[in-house]
Amino acid sequence: MKKHRFWLALGAIVLAFSCPAEAQQQPKKVPQIGVLAPFSAASGANRLDAFRQGLRDLGYVEGKNITIEYRYTEGGLDQLPNLAAELVRLNVDVIVTGAISSARAAKKATTTIHIVFVVGDAVDSGLVSSLARPGGNATGLTFFAPELDGKRLELLKEAFPKVTRVGFLWRVPSTRGDLLKAAEPVAKTLALQLQSLAVRGPDDFKNTFKAAKSGGAEALIVISNPLSNTHRARIIDLAAKNRLPAIYPSTGFVEAGGLMSYAPDFLYNWRRAASYVDKILKGTNPGDLPVEQPKKLEFVIT
């Protein structure tokens, strides 16, 4: 009996010492990020390099203490739902995306996986209910800020001093209300008249540009929204054909052949996206993280 009790006691001691050791040897789960990229690997390389640099600045090294799953559309946006579904099946911790179209696809694919976006107007596009309190499972950075349109008018007037009437190309309806009124005080100080050029869809562009010319517009300011961003090539082409010097809301318009832009630093925002990923991985609910408005801006002219 005593011998039996001895072996029981010895077994309990061995178990007590072995369990913590085994627990300590359990590998720590490496966070997994899914990147839903509405571009090709080549065209989006600089953006993703900036994002990875932001991660490194925060102590995350790809392949060591974090893994990244990339899904590229290669220009075919119709692939977005399937690519988003793939990332959901992989059960990634966070989905990072860089356009309204891909952010919408991610939100449609999941209501539980956290999403960090780098997009244009996050509110007008319906991605979040407000910048201060986005709610839901998505947050990130927006390029949109109404006050930037006033600065764009200043730059347009400086580049073309003889201009007196500027077409204001925007989309209706807009949850932002009448954006034209927000730019009017700056226009008044510059002795500029603003001509409202409202479009509802891509079929409106041709007639709207005709209206701009017949209404005496001498230049153009394009407002950032999903419609203008999607059809930037057409807008640039129509501006050139109608001889309307234009200032655009993102450097992507200049890269596509537009004249000039005053816009947030795109790569800076991608680096900043890493800080949102970091906070979410540490337990912060994305719905409680305010959407960040532009902090670093750049003027680009061809």
C-alpha cells in the first residue's frame, strides 16, 4: 500500500513539473494579415512596400512574427468577391484593402474579420457611418477632406491666373450635402465663379462637359468620389478634348495623364495603415478607431 502511494505521489510530482514545461513549449500563434489588392502585384508594389515598412517600424517582420496572404485582382474587379471569400476561408486576423470596391467586397464577405482600408470618401461610399465612430468591423484612412477643395482652387488660380470661372465636377446625390457651398468662400476671395457640374452616373459625363463649355467654364476641379475615381481615364480625356485645365483629387489622376493634383500622400497613408493593424491585433475594436483624415499632402503637376 505504501509503495502504491509512493508511485502515485511521484507521478503527481512529475506531472506538475512537466505540464508547465509543455505549456511553455506551445508555439505562439503568428498573426495573419490578408491583403485584398484591387491592382496587380507590379502596379501596387510601392503601396505594399510602404505598408510593410510601417509594419517593420512597429516590430512586425513578414515571415517571422507575422504572415501576409496577398490576393491581387490584376485589374479584374469582378474577381474581388472570390478573392475576399478566399481570405475569409483562411480565417485571417485582419483584411487590409486599398479601394472602395475592394473594401465593399471585404465587408460583404465577412462581418467578423476586422478590415483596415485606405480609400477615398469612406462615409459617402457607405463603408462607415461616420469618421469619428465608424462602428462595424471596418476602419482605416480616408483621402477625403472638404477643405482640400479650397486649396485646389487656390492652386488652379495660381497656375492659370486669367481663369475666372471654374467647373465643379461632383456626384449627386451625396451624403455630404452641397459640396459646392463649402468651396464658395474661397472662390469668392479668388474672384472665381463656380459652375456646378453634377453627375449621377457615367452616362452623364459627355453632356456635363458640354454644359461646362457652353456655360463658360475655363477650368475644372474634380471632386473625389467612387464615380470619378472609377472613371478617371474618361474624365481626363474629356477635360483634354474640351480644353479644360483640371486639378484632381488624387495623384492617380496625374499618373493616368491628368494635368495636376493636390492630394494626400498615398504612400504615407499605406504606412499609417500598419498602425491600425497593430492596434487591432492588440485587441482594439475597429469600430472604436476613428477613420483618419489626410495629414500629409502633396502637389503634383505634369
